[in-house]
Amino acid sequence: MSSKILDDMRDVMRRLHYSIRTEKSDSEGVKPCVLHFIFEIV
């Protein structure tokens, strides 16, 4: 799954020099929340 929100989040984390592992784990943790709100709107 690749959405604009997750891509933006990854870009910010890279600019702030977060580690790749942190980026991946945070991205995986946010995915269910993003999907929930996307499908709640539809």
C-alpha cells in the first residue's frame, strides 16, 4: 500500500534523519489508522 499520506510521512522522517527501521515500523503502525479513516469517509 502506498498512499500520499504515507509517502509524505516517510519524506518527513527522512528529512529528520530517522533510521530506516524507525521509518518502517512507524509506517506499518500508521497504515491501519490511515486505512480506517479512508474507508470511513467512503
